[in-house]
Amino acid sequence: MSSLFSFLNRLLPFATPGTPIIQDLAHLGAVCAVLYFAPQFQQWWQSRQAAGHAGGVPLAIPVPTAQDYPRDSTADAELDEDAGTPAANEVEIDDPIDRVEPATDHEPAAPADADPVRGPAYVPQATNQRAVGAKKAKALAKRDQRRAHFEFLREEGERKRAEDAEGATEREAALAAERERREAVEAAIVAKKTKEREAKREAEKREREYEIRRRDLAVLLVKEGLDYSGRCDLWRVARAVGGDVDDEWVERILKATGVLGLKDAVLTMVTSVGWAVRVREQDVAKMYQEAIQSDLANEEGAVSFEQLGGVLDRSLQRPAALVAS
């Protein structure tokens, strides 16, 4: 009895306080391993048992009956002749085959594809179905939904590629026609802009040439007037040039061309009343001589500028006609 208790103490972990720690750890590892692998082993064993039961069901073997074989009437007649009349103690047993009534026209015949009658040997095979949890079912539903979505995208892509392949030639032709039309429109726009620039350039050129001709005409008229009489009316020159010019425009032209100013002891200037005059040294000497002869000096012996201007104006007057009358 003591040996039995000692054996149980060795098998059971943590049974006695004097058990070595190594033995307790070994027992603990063994128990954990058993607890971990026991459910898997149980599941494997159950699946194996279920597979064994499903595979061990005997197949139903049809037993041939008398109806499966044709009856030989000649053999039956020979047996009757050999046997003769049955004895009194013999009991006639009706053959089940003889009691089978032939099928009449009133009884419908079974269809050719009808299922055979399941006899007692038919045993349906059990299907191995496992219960699926809610989380697994949700994951399966998501997977099916994702697969359906990808299948839909694939079908849409194939349909789109088929449509693109069908209308590729028409689209290429339409794009080529549209490209040609745009190129023609752009070429027309470029040609129109080029023509407008050329027309504008020609108009500006004609305007510049016309302006140059008017300036040259104004300068020519003023020079002719100065050469002929020493003075020229700028207003009459502006009227001769034409357009919207005036005496101030003629004066600006004279300044720009260098007609006005002192040059070779000759002063050309424009008076306040719009006259261009040319004063030479002999004209100034004549002015002083006439001023002395006219006794224009006052009591103090001074001559005003207005008096000198009048003398100069009279000295510049000549009997010739003015230019551009």
C-alpha cells in the first residue's frame, strides 16, 4: 500500500512538499502540453471516426428476382411431363410469379429516367458540416463581396476595352478630321493676323510718308518766303500744307529741322505774331542808320525797343509778294 502511495506521489505534481523543483517543473510542462494538444487530438480523432463511419457503409447490391429473368415455357413443360400429376399429400404452392398480373393499358408505365426505389440497404452519407461563427461568417461575406466587386470591375474593363476596340477606327478618323479642321482654322487665323499686320504697317508707312511730305513742304515754303522777302507768314504756310496743322506746328517743324537760329551771321526767328523773319548784318546796320536819321532818341538820348522794331520792320519790307498767298 505504501508503494502505491509513493507511486501516485511521483505521478502527481506538487503532491508532497519534498518533491524536487526539477520534477515539479517537468510535471508542469507535461500537464501544459497535455492541455494544449488534447483538444487537437480529440478533434482529429472525431474526424477520423466520422470518416471511418462514412466510408464503411456497404453499398446496396440489388438482388435479382424472378422478374429479372425470362421464363422458359419449354423447360416448364418438360418438368410437368416428368413429374406427372402431383401426389395427394403434395400441397400446391402458388408461384409468386404466376400471381403477378400483367400490366394493362389502364396502368401508367414508369418513366425511363425515374429514380430507382430505395431499398433498406440505402443509407445516406452524412456530410461533414461545421458551424461557422459570426466573425468567420462576416469575414466570408466580406471576401465574397470583394470578389464580386473585383469581378464586376473586370467585366466592366473587358466591356470598355471591347467598346474601345469596336469604335477605335471611327474615333481615329474623327480625331484626324478634327485635327485637320483645327489646323485649317489656326492657319486662317495666322493668315488674317499677318494680313492685318501688313495692312497696319503699310498704313503707318503711308502716314509717315505723308507726314514727311507735309514737313518738307512747310520747310520749303518758309525757306522760299525767307529767301524772297526775308519774312514769311506761318499761318499761310499751314493753310497751304493742309490738314489740321497751324502756325505752332509749322514753328515746331522749323525748330526740328534747324531752320531757326543763328547761322553764318544770319538770325532766323519767329515773331510773336507768327511771322518767320531773317535778319542779316546789313539789316541791323540799316536799322541803326534809319534810327539815327529819324531822330528817335528821347531827351536822354535812348531809343526804345519798340522804335527799333518798327525801324527793322520797315527795313525788311520789300516790294515783292508774300509766299503762299
